[in-house]
Amino acid sequence: MAFNDLISGALTTSGQVRNEPVQARSSERIATLLDAASAVVAEVGIERLTTAMVAERAGASIGTVYRYFPDRIAVLAAMSLRGFERFLRASVENLEATKPTTLDEAITCLIDAAVELHRTEPGFTSIRLSDQIALPEVDGGTASSARIAGPLAAIFVAELGVDGDGLAERLDIALTMADALLVRAFVIDPKGDPAAIEATRALVAGYLAPAGARA
Amino acid sequence: MAFNDLISGALTTSGQVRNEPVQARSSERIATLLDAASAVVAEVGIERLTTAMVAERAGASIGTVYRYFPDRIAVLAAMSLRGFERFLRASVENLEATKPTTLDEAITCLIDAAVELHRTEPGFTSIRLSDQIALPEVDGGTASSARIAGPLAAIFVAELGVDGDGLAERLDIALTMADALLVRAFVIDPKGDPAAIEATRALVAGYLAPAGARA
DNA sequence: GGTCACCGACCGGAACTCGATCATCACTCA
DNA sequence: TGAGTGATGATCGAGTTCCGGTCGGTGACC
């Protein structure tokens, strides 16, 4: 059980696209469409995103958008999922580079990954803001934090030797908090107020600290 | 400065409706429309709510909806504001009935009020979920927690004698957290898992505890 | 009688469909 | 081995449907 098991553990690649791509150009198309959607969201926001805008920006036609996504919401959901996946990969990279020995250090890896995405990925903050809106219609309301908390707890127990008792549940709460607070921080200040970010880190670490000490 | 000053302090009744009601039946209409909207949201969700559904359920015509609300978002925003107002009134009721002497007791009054609304008001959870989406387009992104944190801090300082230093900012964070966690609890379990609610209460109280002790 | 409240056909535009067309691939056979 | 050839994947965009929002006309109140 290593850090990079997190990706396979937390990602259930449920059918986001309508037709699985067969030819190579098709996968590129999907990526292009999602990039376009990301840019459109960053520019006009979630509410004002139209499928026509996405198509035009991707240099595709409306029909192509609907070939890959059942409806407008699914485009947003796929964007969200891709963002979540990138968060996981960045987290794993940070974890493997840092080799944390405490829960506190490990959490910092995750928060750094999230902050980096908020900073660099256009539309990421917006899509996180509305994740809970868009996703329920697609995969039944399972919030991202719930998907990651279980595998993450297992890995922390294995790698850090912390007490696993109720850890998954506390991680779920901690991640929900961190998500909400980071989104809030980036909504208020698009560059991300360092004080707000540090406050979030401290708050989450503080919340989880007793569990780490118990190890 | 008493608890019920909270309502006037936190509610800036900005123009939600298009034409202020003059005749009595008109106010009833607005309430009926908002009730209908609430029911529709509970049934099909925010995204799928159409103004036609609201009109039909309220026994009114499309035109009537648009007589009172400038657009679809405004209907949702008004619902949100009414929910927020009800939250404030319920909170004040709890505060005046309990006469709290500690920050912890006071926070419990607020959380109980919120939980009660999640339980009894159809669509309240959904609208809280998307409050941050719907409101920015109407009043410039001022989240509810920001509106309430200032007045609440002032009242707590006056009534409980706690240290007011940075209290408003910490209350803002605490309320953002509590809101996110309660919404999460009610999304997962529409009846509201008592354990999740108690965890939220404990978490928020714990976060604010140092401030209370410093008094 | 004048204003308030209400209605619902109508309009513009956005979501989404569908049949036609083009691109690619696996396979064949000279 | 490589040009030919269906089969199927991928793309297109005009057309359809549906929804948000308007507006002029008709009753309800004072």
C-alpha cells in the first residue's frame, strides 16, 4: 500500500462520456473540449457557459460536444472529475517527494496540491464551488471527499502508522472543511490569500492532530 | 444590544421583488410562489427548476412570476434570503429562550436553528448548497456567513462578555465550516444523521473555544 | 375610474437531435 | 507490400424543442 495507490483507490472512472473513444483523435477531442470548457468557465462562469461556446472554442461543432457528453451538466461534471483526478495525482507527487512522517505533513501535501490547482487551473475554483451542484445529477451525490477519505485513511495507517480508528470519517470531515475554506479563500482573492490558506492548513491539521498523536 | 438586534443587523432587505406589494393578496402571492419554488427545488433540484413549474405549482401564470421577480435566479435568491431570515429568527428565539452564558452554548443555539430548518423546510438544503452560486449574480457575492458574522460578534461581545478581538473573522470561518458540514450531513442523510450534526457542533465549538476562554 | 394584479400568447435563444458526410482502420488480394 | 474496400468511428450543422423572459390586454380592488 503506497501513496500512489490513492489514485486507483479513489477514482472510479464511471461513464462520463457517452461513447468511449476508439480512435486516438477522439481522446484528444475530449481533452480539447474539456480545456475549452475550463476556459469558458473561467471567463463567463458556470451559469453562462453554453455548449455552443465550448464547441466554438474547441474548434468543434455542437454535435461533437453531444457525441461525447449527454448534456451540458455532464461537461461540467467531467471537468470536475478531471480536476479531482489532477488533484489526486498532484497529491501523490507531493507525498512521494516529501515522504511525510506525520499526519500533519501529509495533510500539507494535499492542501498544497489543491492550492496549486486553484492557482493554475482556470475555472477550477468555480467548478469546485459548484461541484456539489453538478455532481449529484451525475453520480448520485457522492461528494469527492467521501471517495477519497477511505483509501486515504488506509494509506495513512499503512505508511504513517497512525491510529486508523474512525480516521476515514474524520478525514472526510477535514477534507470537506478544507475544500469549503479554500474555495472561499480563492473566491475572495483569485490569487489566494496566503493567510487564509495557512489558516485552513492549521485548522485542518489541528482538527486531525489528536488522531496523529494517538498513534 | 440584545440578541434580537441580530435580525436588523444582518438583514439588509435589498430589493428582491420587482414591485413592492400594495394589496394584501400580493404578499400572499409572493409567499405562495416561494413555497412553490421550495417544493420544486426539493423535487427536481435547483438546475431543473423552471419558472413554468413554479407558476403552475403556485396556481399562477408565468407572467405573475415575472411580475414579482426579475428573473429565475431572483426567485432562488429570494428563497435563499427567506431561508436565511428564518434561520436568523429561529436563532434569536433559541438564544432568548436559552440565555446562553458561554460561546459554546450560543453556537449551539445557532446550529440547532439551522438543523431545524434543514429538517422542516423542503428545499432548504438544496438552496444552501447552491447559495454561493445563486447569490453572486444578485448581490455581488456576499455570502450569508459574512453578513451575519459582524453583528453576531458584536452581540456576543456585549451579551457574553467574550473577547471581541478577531472574533468576527473567526465566526465567519466557523459559520462557513458549519454551513458546509451541515449541508453535507443533510445531503448524505435527508433526515440528518445526529452523529454528523453533533460532530459539526463539537468541531465549531472547539474551533471557537480558545476565544471563549480568553474572555 | 384609475391603479393593482393577473393572464398567456409570443419571442429569442440555448439545449439537444439526427441524418448526411468525412476519416480511419482492419482486411483482402493482386 | 500496398492499393482497394467495406465497416465503423468521428464530425458536422441545420432543424427541433423547450425554457427564460416580454408585453399588451383583461379582470379585481379601492
